[in-house]
Amino acid sequence: MNVRKNSIVFCLVWIMSISFLFSEVKNQDKPAKGTWDFNLQKVWMTGEAGTDLFAKPRNLQVADDGTIYVYDAQKSKIYSFTNDGKFIAAFGNRGEGPGEVKRFMNAYVVKNTFIVADIDKLNYFSSDGKLLKSVPNNYMQRGPNHFLNEDEFIYFPVVVMPDRPSDAGQIYHCNLKTGEEKVLAEFKIFKGGTASGQGRMIALVIPPLTPMMNIGYDPDKIYYGYSSAYEITEADYNGKKLNGFSLDRSQRKVTKEVKEAYFKLLQLPQAGDMLPMIMKTYPDELTHFCRIDVHNNLVFVYATNLARSVEKQEIDIFSPDGKYLYNAFLSAGEGNTIYVTPFPLVVFKGDYLYAAVEDKDDEPLIAKFKVQMPKM
């Protein structure tokens, strides 16, 4: 009996200790240090990759050695450039042979290695497009969100498929070398954006409207939040919660007419006659945010936009412990707009910004800017 009582007391003390360690910062929608001007200064800008012109840039990455990688969805090619904008190589053509990509899903950089997630494998490339290795991986079961190193990555589900009864989702840490996986956190997944019928299942992820998990990465911790609420949790890579913060800001409403016009602009023939059914499942407001990044220990939270590209991209900037410091806007200069969907097409690296932009003639370009980064 005494052992039982002692066990209960021990558990209560442990729970109280955890509660004491985990705190939450509740911010009003008023930045402590006002607005921040990144003061973008163009270093170079190009619309060419060798003899090709950009058509639909859909992924931009920058390696530690400064190499820039751009995937163009219309060309079905990956282009690499030196840090001063000189073209290096084109690779990753569509196909099923060595070094080819059957279906480009996402891309990442780990130090100086460029990793492409295909539907059934991970391809590792050098800056000149040489295939270093391929590792089997089913993207639909575990699509990487972020690589910690060449063998370890974080992943989580985005939508609930119509045939899945549960809306429970987990953030996983996966080790390709050992095959081990561990759960870092759990959350509920948005059950909309899907439909089934006539032997088909459709799931559409519409970044401005689909509530989803977003994670920002630091060397020793992560910041994650589900975009249906402006609440973000700080945790270590074992899943231990360290801190949390929120911002008291209302979501922006979206009318039925605006949603219909937006879906028409997207041109989604794969949805067919199920599109009206799917549209009804989306909320009547934009998600709170669409991306979380960490730069110089500051947390950058990107506001959601309904447009594909915007003249100004709003970013809320928080301290490491969650205090709302700055409200900032990115602008690529007069006549240019910045691509904001899909991400990542905006990359901060040191004191520079690399971005996909459109000029006044709607031509896609890749640009490098010198920026003034905020400080604590």
C-alpha cells in the first residue's frame, strides 16, 4: 500500500515538473519592435538556364557551398547554378533510368548534396547532376519534409485519405540506415479536401485553404504548428516540448465566389466532377500561416496568400522564446512579384535571399538579393 502511495506522489511531482518547464507566450497582434525592412538589394537576376528559359519554377534550394538548384515543373528538369548565377548543369529528366525522375515530389539539400524525392526512391545528386546513390522510399507512405542529414529526415501526413477512418497524425523522425522511426508529436489532420466515388479517391492540398502541419528547423530544436490556429510549439528532436507561443490574430475570410474563382484558376482536371464536392469541404477562411523558418535564432512565420505570387510577402518574426518582435514584408522591387506558392521558392541564406520572381511581363526569373536581417 505504501509503495502504491509513493508511486502516485512520484507521478504527480513528475507531471508538475513538466508543466513548470513548459511555458506559453501569448502575443497580441502588435510587434514589440514594430516593422522590419529587409531592404532587398538585387545582386543578380536571370530567366535562363543554359539554353532553356524558365517556365514553371516549383522548387528552389541553396546548398552550403552556395550552389543553387531549381526544379522547373514544365521542363521536368533540375537546373544548378553557381552562387554568382552562372549555369552549371541540367539533370533529373523525367524517366525511370539511373539519374532520371519518374515523378518529382520534392527536393532538399543536405550540406552540399541535393536530394530529390521520387515517388518510390530518394536520388542523391552532386552539383553537376551526377547521381551519387538511390535509396528506396515510398513517398506516399513517408514523404520527407526535412533532412537532418543524408540518412535521417522528419516526415508527417498532410491530408486524411477518404479510406482512412482516423484523423490522427504524427510527426516522425526516420533513420534510413537503421530503419528506426519514432514519433515526435501527435496532431489531428484536416479531413477535408478529399472525395471518393466511381472507384476513385481524390485528395487535393490547396496551401492557402488546407490546414496542415508546418515545421521550422534549428540545429537542436524544431518549431511546429498546425495552420488552423496561430499556435506554435518549440520542442527538441526527441519530441520534448520546451516552449509554446501564439498570436492573437483573426483569420481572413474567403467568400464562396472567391473560392470558386480560385479553383477555376488552378485548373484541376484530375478532380473532374468531384471538384464541387471537394470545394465544399474547405474552410471559408485562409490558414493562419503557410511556412515556418528559423534564421539566426529568430522564428519566421509566413502569412498565407491566395495568389500564386504577390508584390509583398508578409512575415511575422519571433524571438527564440516566442515573443512577437517584428512584422515584416518581402518585396522584390518595382514591377516584380515574389512566388509564394508552392514553397520553397524563397530561401534565406546568411545575409542573402534567393527567390523565384515574376517580372512585369509575368516572366519567371531566379534572383539573388542582399538583405538586412533582423536582430534580437
